[in-house]
Amino acid sequence: MSVPPSLAPFLPGGRPAPRASGGHRPRQVHSPRVRRLAHDRGVHLGGLTGTGPRGRVTTDDVNRAASMAELPLASPVAAPGTVRACHTAVTEVEVTRLTTSPDLLACLVESSVRTVRSVRAATAEVVRTTVSVHGPPGGAPRTVVNAHDLGVQGIQRVLGAADTPLNGSEGQASRPELSVHDLRGTGVLFDVPVLEDSVVVALSFGDVVDRPTVVELPDGGRGIGIGSFVHLALTVDEHLAGASAARLLAQVRQRLEAHESGRSS
Amino acid sequence: MAQLSYRDAVARGIAQEMRRDERVVVVGEDIAGAGGVFKTTVGLLDEFGPKRVIDTPISEQAILGAAMGAAMTGLRPVAEIMFSDFFAVCWDIVVNQIAKTRYMTAGQVTMPLVIKTGNGGGLRFGAQHSQSIENWAMAIPGLKVVTPSTAEDVVGLMAAAIRDDDPVIFCEHKGLYAAKGEVPDGEIIDTLGTAKVRRPGRDATILALGMMVPRALAAAEDLATRGIDAEVIDVRSLVPLDTRTILDSVARTGRLFTVEENPQLLGWGAEIASLVADEAFWDLDGPVQRITTPHIPLPSADSLEDLVMPSAESVARTVEKALQS
């Protein structure tokens, strides 16, 4: 076995230390300098192709990736005349009970539909509500037509059916004005979706996180228990009359809390 | 500004301080009438007389014992240990007395003593007259350790060492004695604990000491022809150490190489590698690499001595290989 020069003086007659086999080393090794720079500039190293010796990621690679990320997106949304101004509000809500049943998504769709309908009703606009449901990641978007006619169980049934889009009630399919984005299982708490086409309200939620929280004890006192929480991000087109992201999200939250406590009607 | 050899710069630095301060005296073997075996004290006897430039018997213990007593009682001696290898025969006085007196007297007794010594290899003097002993000295708390690489630095750092109230081991590289350099006219006073960037660069930091400095510079020029822009820092002073200059450079280049003449184990570069791991780990773009003499006694045969000591070629080869792997 060859002995690296750095070890030679320690081994007068001794046994060379085993060297790490090349086959067991991670395919890409990043230097501390590259790792710190990537952290500082918010670059995900796993997605980079290194241009250094043996494909190593260099500081130039990280800087280049960071600069690219800072360029304005060339998406249709940013094209002149099609820019849509949006507002987003974010909140956290407890869903300890809802996570134990499969209906968290259905509850959120139902709560969002009711909220959007309340805005529409107040302005005497169209009362038919179609929802586009995205997620979990990897799956095709599903559409629930006339969702306002459905309760939680109905929405759950429609979402569980293979042959979506389905109508909540008889009627002609319309373009969705609400989209719900389910990011569970991705490690992401929420995102801010682009409002596509006819969509004026988008609700995004991600992983449910368990953490200590204040709970009510059977004797009426308060203690510390484990609760499940989810982040909700609601984005609204600012041209939607009578709507503000914060107010709509408060309504969604209120409705979801009603489901959580079993007080929903 | 004048061209001055490294050896003449030693005498100039000592003479500068002897003119300024009558407490400065020089002691050592053959340093008076003969002007030093390496001719580093030529002219001092003529200018300052036998009471201040004193030949001693061939006894390193006697030289340092006398110098230590003189320093404790008000003089500022410059003592010569002809070959730094001979520190081994007077090590008790250096380590247990000279280095510790100021500490053990709670600062009541200072030790303004410079021990100048011919250090390093490359001159075919064999295993007992060629060692680089900076790392012996820097391991002892209480000693300062300086190794200049240019004539100008010899003058300025000798002045700084003589004016310092602590014992300073002043390592003169025997292989540089004949080297000439521009030295400004007039009084020169340098600062202990300061490194110098000899060649700025972006891609790698090369630290060198003594005779390894010109070799590192030659390596850097060679690397530049192949697109690698190396920064060369002359460490000059190991204790105290200019950590700021070193860490700043590593922060810029991300790569560190040390060029050490000493055998590998416990060389000064190992201490700096440890420092950089502690203070600049997140600046590193690759492992710190030390280029040293192997852990062997230095051979006297020309070809073997040349083979084992770091050369401009071995430095350039190591840096290039590291930056391409």
C-alpha cells in the first residue's frame, strides 16, 4: 500500500492508516468556502454543475447561479400588459384534529370556497365557484366544478375520484377562479403561487408540523401539549373587488378552526 | 539606498543600535577579531572596541550564561550561537533560564537579549550544522523567534529585536548571507510580529520563511506562466505571529500552502494550519498543504540535500497539483 507523504514520518515500521475508498466518497464534495458562499447567497448546491477540476463546484459557479436567480423572470406574467398585482397574507393555524383524518385538504378547499363565495355574493357577481386543486406534487391538477354546492365530504369524494374533473352539481364547467395548492410532503411550509388565467385567489399550504403548544386540560386549567400546525398563504388579485388577502385569510382560518373544533355547519 | 549583502546587513543592524545605545554589547566565538565565522560582525570591534565586542571560549553555555547575566544586570547583549544546531548544548539556559526569568520574577527582571544564530541548510554542512530550529524555539513560551529573508529586514528586525525587552532568537539563514538587496540609508527600525506580502496574488497563499521565501517567489513566477496567481507571504516573525496578514490572505485566496525547511513533524506550518482550521475554516477552498523537508536528518551529499529540501520546482508542482485536483 502506498503511504501518503503526510503520514510517512508517523510510520517507521508502523501500519499505514486505511484510506477512504474513492467508491464510498460522496460524488460531489464541496469545500467549506463554497458551502458558506452558497449558504450566504441562497444557492442550492445540489442543483449545480461544477466547472472546477473533476467537476467540483467553484465559487464562480455559485456566484453565477446566484446572479441568474436574481434576474427578472421571463415568464408571461412579467410581460408588458399582463402583470397582475397580488397581495399575499400568511398565517399559522392548528389542525391537530384534522390531521388525524384524511380531510384536511377537503376542509381547506371547502373553507376557501366559502370565503370566495362570500366576496362574490357581496358584490352580486357570479356565484358559481370552480376550484383547481394542485398537489400533492407529481400529480395532475384536479378541478372541482360548482364546489359551492359541496360540503367537506362531497369535496373529499370528488377529489378522491379518479375521473376528475367532476361537477359538484349538475352544470357547465367554468374556468377556475380559486386554486388550492397542497405542498405536503415536500418539506415546504407554503409557497406563493402564480395566479394563472382566471384564478383570482390562491391558497397554498405545506407540511404539517408538530410542536409544543398551550392546551386546555380536562380540569379547565392550561398545560403544555403537542399540537399540529400548518401554514396557510393566501394570494389575491388586487382587482378582486372587496377583497384583501388578510381579510380573506382570516375568514379561511376561522372556517378551518370551526372544522377543527367540530363546530362547522 | 545601497546594495548590501545579508551578512553585511547583520553588522549594520547591530552597529546602528550600538551607536544609539551604549548598553548594547556583542559576545560570541570569533565575532571580534575575525568578524565572525560567517563575517556578520565585521567592523564592530574596530568601531566599538573590545569592551563591547567580546570573543568567548568555545562554549555555548558560557556565551549564553554570560549574556543572560549581562541582560539581567542592565546591558542589552547580542550573543551569537555560530550554528543554530549548537542550541542543543546550551538548551537548559535558553529554555529554563532565559525564557522564564521575566515570568518567574513577576516582571521585575527583564531579559533584553538577542541570540543571533546561523540557521538552515543548503550549504552541504551535513546533519549537525544545517538544521532549521525555529520550531524548537517557538515551542518555548517566553522566547520570540524571528527569521528575516532580505538585507533590509535584517537591519530593521535586528534593531527591533535589540530594543525588545524579551529574549529574541534571531535566525540568520546561512544560505542567504551572500544575497544582496537594496537597503535604505539611515536608521531602520522594523516591527516584530509583522509579515510582508512579497507578491500579491488571487489563487493561493504561499507562506515561507528565510531561504524558502526566494524559492516560493520563484515558484510563484513559474505558476504565473501557467495561469495560477499565487500570493507569497514572508512570515518573518513566528513569535509573535502576524495572524491578521495570514488570515486576510487566506480569506481572499481560499488556499494555503506553507513552505518549511524544517523536518515535517511539528514544523511552524503545522501550527499555522491549526490556526487557519480554527479561524478561517469557512474560507478554505481545499486542504492546507505543507511543503517541508521530509522527517529525516539533512544529508550532506549535494544531490541528496537538494533533493529533500523544498525547491521552487517542488513548491510550484505541489501548488499546481492541488489547485487542479
